[in-house]
Amino acid sequence: MTIKKKPLILITNDDGINAKGIEELTISLKGLGEIVVFAPDGPRSGSSCAITSMEPIRCKLVDKKENLTLYKCTGTPADCIKLAINEILENRPDLVVAGINHGGNMSISVQYSGTMGAAAEGCVLGIPSVGISLMDCDENADFNESGRLGCELVQWILKEGLPHGTYLNLNIPVGKKIKGIKVCRQADGRWTNEYKVSKDAHDETVYWLSGNFKNNQPIHPDNDTLALDNGYASLVPCKIDVTDYVFLETLKQMI
């Protein structure tokens, strides 16, 4: 009789190992396999795919129990995935899950997000990967629905897998009951009025990142921001390969 090995799920985030979102994600995925949490020791929001190259990275075992091991790391979310897979874990993960992020990572925010940077790093290393985000920045946000939907998606990925070079971006709106998951395209838009200007204690000008999101025209009806606005979770497939294949052939003729 062959005993089927439990899948190994590697979890990280960009809000830090003590954030409620990663704790709720870990609870939601409990029972699906062996879980290793390897997360930054503090907030790393907005770090995208940044890696640490000018100083050493340190990691520390926080806790170990049956089917759950926790590490904290001084690096970025991408560092966490890279270090865990290359040096710390004895076995290769079957899945990388980043989140649950405090705040949305829809549209252009996927480019800035440390959560999605970790998912991208998992994809680069050839492992099915997904980032999960809740459209609520409150540190005590209700993660019940995002945990439920995230668990459903993880089960699907473990069964079906993902194409090489593709990772997933799941965003969940605020609410007690979400209408469902819509497969979407990334909205074409950007942040405007991106800074608030104020003075510090020395009367020097400082700039706080802020802003409002604006969709560019034309607005496609199947984009992720519209799905979220209408009470659906949005699921966008993302690719590591950023080559513009349409313009590639034109460019060959021009150069």
C-alpha cells in the first residue's frame, strides 16, 4: 500500500510574520498538507520583487509543531521564498501562497506589491504560486471570506496545477459574503495624487504616499477593479515573461 505524501505549502507575506492576515491564511490552509511559514520579521509592503544583495540575510526558527513550521527572516518577501527553497527546506514545496495581504493588489498595484513579488519569485523557481489580498488595510480586518476563498483556490491549484511561467493574483472585496470569484484581466489604470505633503517636527517638508486609483479609458468590462466594485473576488493570471510579442515582430522590422 502506497502512502500519499502530504503536499508541502510554503507561506509568506509582506506585512510581517505577526500580521493577522498570514495567521488567518495559515489557519485556513491547515489540514491541506504540511505548512511552512517563512515570512519577514516586520512589514515590507511595497517591496515588489526586491531582493537583498548588499548585506547578509538572517532567519530564525520561531516554532515547530506537527505539520506547521514557522520562520522569520530579515529579508524581503522575495528573499523569504528564495532563501527557504534554496537553503532551508529539505523538500521542494508543491505550492507557494503569499498573503493574506492587508489591502488590495489589483491592477497596477501588482507591480509594487511585496505579496505579489513573493508569488512571482515562487513562479520563477518553477512552483505553482498565488498571492491573496483583502481590500481592507485594517490590522484587525475580518479575513473569514478571504480565507475561505483562498482555501478553495489552493485546493484547485494543488489538483490542477498552473502553466509554466504563470502565477495567480486573487483579490477579495470587503464583505461578509462575496458573490463569487470572477476570472479577470488586470485593469489598465494608475494611481493619481500620489502624495500628501506635510511638515515634520523640524518644519521640513515630507511626503506621505497616498493617492486615488483611476482606470484608463476604455474601461474593459472584465477588469479586476470592476469585479471588486461589484462584490466579486477577482482572479487574474499573471506572467513572468513580460515580452510584448505583438510589438516584437514590428520592432524586428524597424531595427
